[in-house]
Amino acid sequence: MNKLWLILAALTLSACATKQYPQAPAVTDEEAVSLNCTALQQEIAKTHGIQQEIKQTSSFDYRTVMGFMGDLGIGNGIARRTASEKAKSRLSELEALRDVKCAASRG
């Protein structure tokens, strides 16, 4: 019976060990309309910061071990990939907006 409790405790802890990656939201229609060149540069910098946080969060720590024990690391891998894709998508959208809105001020 003690082994059962130990196994249940380990599974419970491993389920809680999925890393929480920062999420970058998609660019909204309101942002696309209202952001000026300076604000776009700030948002691009923030998104680069989110990408750096994702990289730092993915570093090896106890949650990596616990996540691997719980689901062979699949949950953490999916969470990282999703966060990275969202950040990359937001960055592309912001850069496209910058290229359209700020082209006249750059050249």
C-alpha cells in the first residue's frame, strides 16, 4: 500500500512539473491600427524578450526531470514548441507591420 501512495505522489508531482512558458499573443486588429513606429519597435523588443524567456525556461532543472518521469518530457516539449511558435508568429506580424507603416520614415 505504501508503494501505491509513493507512486501516486510521484505522478502527482510530475503532473505539476510542466514548465510554464511565457505566451506571446497574436497581434490584434486594434494593435495593427494603433501602433506607431516607436510602439512597434517596443513590441518587437518585448517579443525578443519573450523568446529569451522561453529559452531560459527550457534550461535543465528539476521540472525537466519531473516532467520526463511523468510523460517522458512530452508535455514540456509541446509547451515550449507552442510558446516558441506564438512568439515567432507575433514577431513576424510586428515586423511586417513595421515594414509597411515605417517604410517612409526609414528611407
